[in-house]
Amino acid sequence: MSDVKYMSSEVRNSSLHIGSKITDYLKLIKPSLSIMVVFSSVLAFLLVPGIESIYVNPLRMAILLAAGGILVTGSANTINQIVEKDTDAMMKRTASRPVASGRMSVAEAWAFAIVTGAIGIFILGYYFNWTAAGLSALSLFLYAFIYTPLKKVNAVAVLVGAFPGALPCLIGWAAGDAKLGTGGWVLFILQFLWQFPHFWAICWIAYKDYSTAGFKLLPSEKGPTKFTALQTVIYSLLLIPIGVVPYLIAMSGMTSLIIVTIANLLMVWQCVRLYRQMDVNAARRVMFSSYIYLPVVLFALLGDKL
């Protein structure tokens, strides 16, 4: 009987260990962030003109694109946590991450990053084309090896990080159009500009944590200032003319033009409120508005196509 109890305990402990390990791998990937990144890539893919004639089953290919994208993004997020393990350990929000907390070794995390990154890039290259695969590799490199270490050096890191942040749209477009037509570049620019008010709002909210960790991410060295708020207004204003371009190149119709314009004006309004009120609540409104903005705009463009 004691042997049975012992074996039962071993099985239970083994199951708990496996469950804990899976949870840690998911934390390395950052599923919510990865899904948000892949979302724009999939919608950009579906927006490619004639995608139904390029692939027999676009939905199946969209799922493959999402799988490859999540693996590449997960690899970049893992490397980010390896590089920032000491910094993560200093912040309450990130101290429980696998590498920062010591639950996972750096070697194991590197192995996971290499495997997921390689498989993700292979999926994009084999099932789609090597333009999409090359762009995803570039995005991984820029995010993990340029943007991540630069965060402690200078606020220009946000500008550098906006490139890999906007590449998912171009990757998705390239998966359907390896020649990278105008529509892909328009989506790239739109997401590139969107990131500035989005990211600076997050940095405003988490300023104390970020400054403690030595991150220099706001435009002003003095932190959340009028200058920082003004920058969010400027970049949100730049979204307005870019939002008109899909209509001008016949990528979308009048309905989406109206929806996109309204979304852009609402973003400007929230950024102006931040400039006027200069508080965390206003920054939080900019952040949540930006989360809503991107799916609304992309779905509006896709809706016109359908």
C-alpha cells in the first residue's frame, strides 16, 4: 500500500512539475502580447488583393501564419527576458518571470528561444515565402538585440523599437505578396506611428518602475512632462493623413475611411486630454484607446474588402 501511495505521490508531483514548466514557457512567450502582434499580421495578410486566388484556403494559411508569428514573437520575448533578467527582478510587475525569478536557467531559456524562433521562421519561409521569413527574422533581431539593450541607453530606443513593432503588418502582407505592394507599406507606416502614443502612455503609467530599472523610454529626460504629452499629440495627428491613404489607393471604400478617420480623431482627442490634464488617468485613457484603435482600423479596412 505504501508503494502505491508513493507512486501516486510521484505521479502527482510529476504532473505539477510539467504543468509548472508549461506555465513558465507560456510566460516566456507572453501569449497576450504575441497574439496582439500576430493579429495585425493576419489581418494584413487577409487584406492582400486577390488573396483568395493566391491560396486555395486563405483561412488555413492565416492559421499557419499565426502559428509561425507566435513562435517568432515568443522567441523575441524570451530573449528580451534573458537580457533583462536582472532588471525584471527589480520590478514587482516582472519579478515573477521564469528567468528573473531563477525558476528557469538562462541556458534553458536560450534553447527555447532558438528552437521557437527557428521553427517560426521555417514555417513562414516554407509555407509562404522567404521574404516573409526574412522580415520576421529581421524583426526578431531588431527587437531582441537592438531595441532591448538600447532601452537603458537612450529614449531613441522607442523609435528603434517601432520598426519591429510595425513589421508584423509587412510580414503578413509579404506572406500574400512577396513583392511588398503599396498596401503593405501603408499598413506598416500606420502601425509604426500608432506605437508612439501607445507606448509612451504605457511608459507614463509605469514611469516609477521603469525609472527604477534604469529604462529611458520617454521623450523627456524629466519623465512625464508637457513635452512628452505633446509628442503623443503630434504622432496621433500624423495618423490622420495616413488613414486616408488606403481610400486614395483604392485599398478600401468610403465606409472604412469614415471609421478610420473617426478612430484617428478620437486618438488625437485622448492625447490632447493627456496634454491638458497631465496625469496617469489621462495616460491610461490613451493606452486603452490605442488598444481599441488598431483592431477597429484593421477590421474596418477588411470589412470594406469583404
